[in-house]
Amino acid sequence: MPRPKSLSHSDIAGAALAVMDRDGLPALSMRTVATQLGVGTMSLYRYVKDREELERHVVELVLGAVDPVVPAEKSWREQITRIVERFRKAVIAHPATVPLFMAHRHISPSVRRCSEELLRALTRAGFQGKPRVIALRMLVSYVSGALQAQHLGALDGQGTVVLASLSPDDYPLLAATARSALQVDPAKEFFGGLEIVLDGLAQHLAGKKPR
Amino acid sequence: MPRPKSLSHSDIAGAALAVMDRDGLPALSMRTVATQLGVGTMSLYRYVKDREELERHVVELVLGAVDPVVPAEKSWREQITRIVERFRKAVIAHPATVPLFMAHRHISPSVRRCSEELLRALTRAGFQGKPRVIALRMLVSYVSGALQAQHLGALDGQGTVVLASLSPDDYPLLAATARSALQVDPAKEFFGGLEIVLDGLAQHLAGKKPR
DNA sequence: CGTCAATAGAGTACGATGTACGCCTAAAGT
DNA sequence: ACTTTAGGCGTACATCGTACTCTATTGACG
């Protein structure tokens, strides 16, 4: 077997991540990654099938930092909160990768591992069968949506600032709310929303009707 | 004032939507839209600044179908459900536009109108100040995330099928859950998640602690 | 220690995309 | 009928992903 590979998947993913951390997602291209590595553009294709696979490796590199295993003795709420917290931390550490994570999460092993552990917590809480399916999907929908919202908001220089300057005649409540929103810390907002979601789950466990 | 415009923004958005409905998002390009309209590619630039603006027009065309106004005498839960229901219906009607909606929702007037009405319902429910901010953001995060999840799942021929075939050794709960998930209708799943979210909101209104 | 052949590396090239530029021309107002 | 303004669009270019092809390296074997 002649000529061993000189790069690893992590090398490539790392280079791509470096490019994105430095110049953002639009700067990510086969050529920029190759340059970052000091190799020819086409050499990358010895390691990845196409750009999409490269993106998946970046996602895995970022999400690989998440340890989804959580103390078994904690309450299910704490378990879920911990997992989501770590997940958020990993994604937030590389904001430019948010769109990639959104695009590839449904086939990411790391996401699967997290889902598995979330399911463990949900099962421990008492969820089974279809309700458990709905509970999990609801959780990941919220987390994904919230992470993306924060990323999008951060793009155009705090999107809420724009909202706050809306004419109160056209959007009385929205304009007022946006002004309050300016004073809400993103993390507080994220975990505040998570608490509500968890309350909803707890409700479904207690009795059927919310009241 | 010589030579009136022969196209309207709706014409262009309509053509773009036609292309996307027929051939999907990847087929959307300045050239395909121009061809669809029977005009030269560069003519489009008399009407839109760039591709991004064209995409925004598509989003507005799709979301413009949403009537966010809802009967004032209904309960806040019903009001929110109605708004979200209509929103989902409009987006689902043109699945290929989901990524566009995700990318541009933070500056879409239609989304603002919906947000305004959601806020009205939340206010009626009793939310004020920062909790109201968190409630709204949580709602739209869930809705966005869930819509995107459904779209992504539909892409690779029901992503859950893949999940269901995972080795139960590596992901015991996930594999089992995916099998249940195959029998859950997407709409049931979406509104089931919404109910949980609404329960969480109701909980925060009732007393602080969930119990 | 030379020889071989398989494989990594990479240059070139092609089709597609978004769009800047500038010419041509249609049509509204005088 | 003429002028003038703005719409229509052909051309051209930078950039992208990537198919094809050639070169050169290097581990294994005699």
C-alpha cells in the first residue's frame, strides 16, 4: 500500500473551522480550506466526496465537543438542561457554523448521541411511545429554532434594535416588546424559554389537562 | 417619465415561486427566474437589488397568504393556535421555500404582523415585560424549528426511516423511538408539540413553580 | 537495495452562478 | 416629431464546485 494519506478528517474540518471562525461562513470554499492547509484545492477530494461532506465534518468537529452523558441521579429536568446547555455552548462557540448545523443535524452522529441521552432523560421522566416522540421533537425544534434565531439576530447588528425602532403605530406591541427585548440577555432568554418548555413537559406528566 | 415598468414585484416573486415549486430551491437562480418570465436575466435587476431581495419577495408572497387577525373573543390558546396553524399551512404549501423563510424571517413584514398578533394574544393571556419577550421568542423558535425539522426530514426520504434502521445497540432508545415516530402524522406531531409549549406558558401564568 | 505499482497531490478546465457595465431602444412629455 | 429618461438585456468577469488527467511519492517485495 503506497503513499499514506498526509491529512486526517480532523485536519480538514479544523482548517475549515479556522476559515469560518476568521472570515465567516461565506468565506468557506474548497479553495480557502485548501489554502488554509497549504495544499492544492483538488487534494481535498481525496478525503471528502464533496463540499457537503466537508460541512458535515465541520459540524461533527464542533458538536464532538459535547459530552451528552449526564449524572444519572439528577432529576430529568436537570439532565435535559445540562445536555441542552452543553450543546448550546458548543454551537455558540462557533457562531458561523449555525447554518451548517441546521442543514446537517438530521444525519449527525453527535446529534444522535445527544438525542439518545435526551430520550434517556425523557424516559426516566415517564415518557413512552408517541408522547415521547413528540416530546423529543419538540425539544430539538425549540433548541434549533432558538439557536438559529440568536444567530440571525446577531447578523444584522442585533435585529431587535431594528424592531425597536419600528413605528409604534404599525406594530404597537412589537415595538414595545422589542424595547424590553434589548435588556434581555440572550442566555437568559434561551434558558427562560427552555424552562417554559420543560414546564410544559412536566404538565403532560402530571395530569392530562393543563388547567 | 418614459417607459413604464412592465413587471411587478409580484410577477417576479410569482415566477420564482413557480420555479421553486416545480424544480426546488436549488433550481432557483436569476437566470431561471428570468427565463420563467420570458425576459433577459439582467432585466430582473431593474426590480430587485440582488438575489437576496428576490428571495425576500418570495417569502413575502408566501407569507402574505397568512391572515394573522384572529377572533378577539376566543381564548388566548385558541388564538395562538389559529395563528400558528395558518402560518404553518402557508409555509407547508411551498416546502421548497422553508430555507428562505428561515433565512429572512427576521426582516419579514408578514412575520412581524404575525408576531404582533401573537403578542396581542400573549398580552391578553397576561404576559407583560420580559416574560412576554421570552414567551414570544420561545413560540417562534419552536414554530421555526419544527417547520424546518419537518422540511429536512422530508428531504432524505423520511429521515426517520434512516433513524429507525439504526443499530439498537448503539442507540437503543433512539432506534425504538424512531420506529414509533414512523406512525406519527407530521401535523399531529407539530400541534402536539405546540400544545406542550402552550401548557408551559399556561403554567407560567398560573403560579411560578411548575410542580 | 533497487524495482514496481498503486495512490496521494495537484494543475487545468468546464459549467453554473451572481452581478457590474454599457449599449440600445421604447415610449412619455413637450 | 423630437428629446429625454429609463427599461431591456448582451457581454464579460470573478468565483464557485468539481471532473479529468497527469505526475511523483512511497511502501512492499524481490
